[in-house]
Amino acid sequence: MNNPKKIDVAYVAKLARLALSESEAARLEKQLSDILEYIGQLNKVDTKSVEPTSHVLPIENVYRDDLPKPSLTADEALKNAPRKENGFFKVPKIIE
């Protein structure tokens, strides 16, 4: 019978368009086996009393104060525009 981990590694390598040597495939099979074994251990942990959470740490937005600053004039903004018309950027029409 074929080794399921070998099949999984070959399948993922094909999806990722990776050409793996036999030694690379063997190394990845071992790593996949270790990962799945660890996940098996985690599945045994009793989490019935643990509330679901989307983040381990509290999320806090770090915004700076919004302070007004001088901005570019229309002429300055259009100075390096490849094409302009009536004080606006001129771009190719994309909707027919």
C-alpha cells in the first residue's frame, strides 16, 4: 500500500509546481508526519471551558492624531502628469 504522507507531499508539490528530489520529499514527509502528530496531541486537549477567540492578544488601534497639513495645489499635482485636461488627469477610457 502507498504511504499516504508520500502521496500528500507529492500532491502538494504538484499543486505548487515544485520538482522535489527523493531526499527532499522524504524530509517533507517526516516534517508533515511530525506536524500531524502534534495536531493530534492538540486535538486531545479539553477546550470545552475555553471561550472561542479570534485573537490571542487584545486588538488596539494605533492611530496618530489627524493633523491638517498643507497639500499640493492642482498645478503641482498635475506637474508631472503624462496627460492632463482642464485641470484634471486625463486617462484612457476603459468603459465602452
